[in-house]
Amino acid sequence: MTPASQRIVETPLGRMLLRARGGALTGAWFLDQADCPAGPADDTDADRKACCDRPRASLAASQRAMPPDAYGDTSAPDRQAEGTVLDQAALELAEYFDGRRRAFSLAMATRGTPFQRRVWDALRDVPFGALESYGALAGRCAQIAAVRAVAQAVGRNPISIFIPCHRIVGSDSALTGFGGGLARKQALLALEGHAYATPARDARRANADSRQGTLW
């Protein structure tokens, strides 16, 4: 299989690793996530421990492309397509954090079991500003009796933010969990208009604002 191209980008919540194969985004993780794959060879331990309050950097300065030979030879068309996808992903992510984008338009491709892909596809239907419980998500996936399995699939989402698993909360609106950390989930939901007083698993939504919220 052709190796994927990847790039590290800065966000207001820390550095993220983006991966693309062919014409689609295949992965997006915060560097300190437990399931984040190995990044570029010049990553340091400090990079992986990037904290949520890292200052915002310009898009041009924050992007670092992989060396051409980092993962072996790939065809020029594939590498060009992957570079285009990574450019678009970085741009749309920056627009999202700047409050100028509410939906992502780039192509995405996930690898997982049919059940996992069904859950991830359902996550993409949860719009900006909306919250959904694990039980409601399970019902939409025709897995009403398998809420735990649905929750596990949510936790294995390989394309963070772009596939909005951060919009899934407990039936009582509790934050519950997030692969990138509850502080980031709290901040992402604040950006989308939902206030949580603390980044705790049992924290409940304090209020909802029909207008777009703000990170800062």
C-alpha cells in the first residue's frame, strides 16, 4: 500500500498530526494523544507534550511538510494529491478555529471495521453547535442495545475535529471523555456555543448560546 503523507500543524489547542492518502484525509490527532501515530522524524518529546495554551502561529509558519523520501517512494500524482489534501485540511482547520467555518468540505477516508465506519459516518451528521448523547447516536446507528460498543468506536475516531466526536456527550450533557483530553473538548464546545464550567468527566453544560461561542 502506498505510504501516507503527513504534516504537523499548529492549532490554538496544540499541535496536530494530519495524514492523507491519495485524495483524502485519513487521520488527524493531537500530538499528545495516546493513539497518535509517530510523526515526522524531527518531532521531540516536548512537541508531544504541547499544551493547550500554546500561542497561535501563522498558518504558513506552522505547517511543516514531510521530507520527500521520509516514507519511501510514491507516485508523483499521489503525492501531489496528498499535498493538496493536507493544504486544504490545514486551511479549513485554521478557518474553523478562527470562527469562519462551521463545516468541513474536504474528502475523508477512514479505515476500520464496518461497524466503526458506520459510527464515524454518523458522527459527521452532527452539525456545528449541536450535541448528541451516546444513546441517541447508538439509535441512529441501529445499535440501541450496544451503547458501549458505539462509545468505543467514538473513542477510536481517527480524524479528530473533522469527524466531530467532541459533540457526543452523556445523556445528562456530561463531557464524559475525549481522546484529545477533556480540556480540549471543553474548549471545542465553547467555540461552538456550549459552556462547561470545568473540564471534568461529569461536568454538565452550563448554558447553550445560539450564537457561535469563542475559545478565548
